[in-house]
Amino acid sequence: MPEIEGADGAHLYVEAHGEGTPLVLSCAFCTTHENFRPQVAPLVEHGMRVVLWDYRGHGRSEAPDDDAAYSPEIVVEDLRRVVEWGAPGRRAVVGGLSFGGMLSLHYYLAHPERVQALVLIDSGPGFKNPDAQAKWAAQTERTAFFLESRGMAAFVDGKAGATTIGRDPTLPAAQAARAAIVAQDPVALGRFGKNVSAVAPGVIDDLARIAVPTLIVVGEEDDPYLRAAEVMSGKIPGACRVDLEGAGHIGNIEKADAFNAVLIRFLSQLEAEPA
């Protein structure tokens, strides 16, 4: 199993496919690298080097049992090491879905010299209002309690299914994503949620500093993230926003062909730019 050492020596699962421009994709909270499987073959065929990984406490990565091993800063450093592994000495296209998109923003702000472009999928820049941040933290706490008390199968087969594997669980890609999600440690995920995703600072005031091509993709039926897409597309200079028809939060699985076409079109526009 391919792995690298994370910020504190924790083992992180990584995989890479193809050659060409590196594209590093980060998943949503509680999901795994398997959620991006529908993108691998089409993007490799397009000439990309697709890099997938699992956060600490997720998927096939190590799950430290110490709260101190989980923080937004540690996870940004984990992503830095993933980029160094997957794109040594090169700039990469860095992107992700939901929390993965926000993480990509934090990574860019810390290491802009390593980023060729950003891909932000059904994501947001976090919260500026302290009350909104507190509500998000409380929601994450409830999610952690559910995971620890009810388990992963109950989580993904319930309301959370729409935001983890998409709204059509019969799709083969959704079934593969579900299997990987259910295999995870709910306690570790709860620890990640409370110490990372719940407390990650917002970056709304930093969006105007982004100076690379940025693609913002949002499912047209992903109501909680439409406003976030509007904010990001309005504040990031030159950002391109695409609303994916008929898609919810997991549009890359629900509408994989349409999503891949949007991503490939954006990536094609980068080909003339030096990596």
C-alpha cells in the first residue's frame, strides 16, 4: 500500500495515476480517496497525473488516537507533503470537494508558489461570523456523536448519504465509495471533525489574494453551497463558476460525465501555461 509520512510521522495513504500536469484532489470530510475514482481514468486519458490521498483518520491512512494529532495546521502540512510526493519540483493543480476545497484554499495561501490552479467543488471559504462558526462547530459535534454511537453504515445509509456518496446509491461509483466509507474508524473521524473541520478558520478576506486560475463547480441543487460559490466567484479574481445541472453535493459521482467534461475543459485551458 503506497504511503508517505505526514506532519508528525503519521502514515498517509497516497496513490498516483498517469503522467503530465499533476492534479491533487482532496476529499470531503468522512469520505475517502475512493470518492474521486470516477475522475481518474478520464483525466489520465486527458494527460493528467491524478494524485489521490486520505486524510489522517480517514480511509487507509493512519488514525492517531491523540487529539493533539489533529489540527487544521497539521492537515495543511499533510497536504504539502502529498503535493511534494505527487508533484516533486513542480506546480500542481490543487483541488477538492467540500472540506477538501477549503483545505485547498488554505494550502494555496500557505504555499502559492506550488499551485498552478485551484479546483473548488461544492465547497466554501469558511465563516467570518463567529456565530456561524459556532453553529458549524456544534453541527460537527453532533456528527461526531452520531458516528461514534451509531457507526458508519447508519451514517452513510441515512441522511448523510446525499452528501457522502450522492443521491443515487445504486451507481457503481457510489457503492464503491460507500464500501470505503463504511470501513473507516468512526472514532477517528469524530476526532478529525471536532479538531479540524469544525475549527478551520475562514479565508473569506483572503480570497482576493488568489492569483491563479480557479474553477468553482457547484451542483445546481446543492442549496447550502450555492451562496458560498457566489461569494468565492465574486471575490476570487477571474474565477470561473460552473453550476452542474441536476447535481447535488456529490456531483462528481451523480453526474460524473458532465463533471469530468467541465474539469477537462478547464484543464485544457491551462495547457499553454508553464507548469
